[in-house]
Amino acid sequence: MRGYLPVTVDEIASFLANQSMECGPLYAPTIKFLTANSEMDEEEGEYLLSMLAADEALEMREDSDRLGFILALEVTDQEISEHGENFVLLKEAAKWESVQCAFSVSPDGEELTWFATQEISLALDQWLKGI
């Protein structure tokens, strides 16, 4: 299952350096979410979940002119301790190897820019500088 984790740029740096991170809820296609949104196909559901994460990522910023960030993680049922309406909680710290990609969220929340896992470390210095 893919989950979307809103994060700060400092959390991304720490996660990458430590290769693991305690994290809060991941927006994910839980049974409750899928049931409540049965008219949506998988792609539309993933988009909605990523936009929920984007909204939270923007709230986490220190400066409203900066980007927000989301990490997409692939998690197994065995890693999940709780299923909520549109989120899951993990039993243990997330592992960097679960990260599938990152998204930057434009300051107005209208645009997500995708970054492959191998691009994250390359972009991180610019993100930390607020560029």
C-alpha cells in the first residue's frame, strides 16, 4: 500500500541521514477511504490522498513562501498498526528503503513536482536553502 507522508525539509534530511524515522499518519487508501470514495478509480484516489498530504505539508512550513514536501512510502500490512478513515499508522519507524518518491508542493498548493528517490539527495541542498 502506498502512503503519503507530509514532512518538512529538515525531516527529509534527517530521514535520509538516519535511514529511518518515526512518523505520524500516512495518508493511504484504507478500506474506509475506498468505501467512501467507491466512485473513484485508483489513480483518482491516490491523487486525492496526495492532495490531503499536500495541504498538511503546507501547514508544516515555517515560511508560507517556501515549498511543502511529501514522501510516498510503500508499506506492507505487517508494518501497519492502525487503519483510520484515510490514514495508517506504522508499528515501527519507517525505513528509507520504503520511500518510493518525493513531491514538492508549490507554495499555493496547486502543483506537485515529482522527484525519483535517487533525485532526493541531489535536490536536498536546494530545498534546505529554500530555493
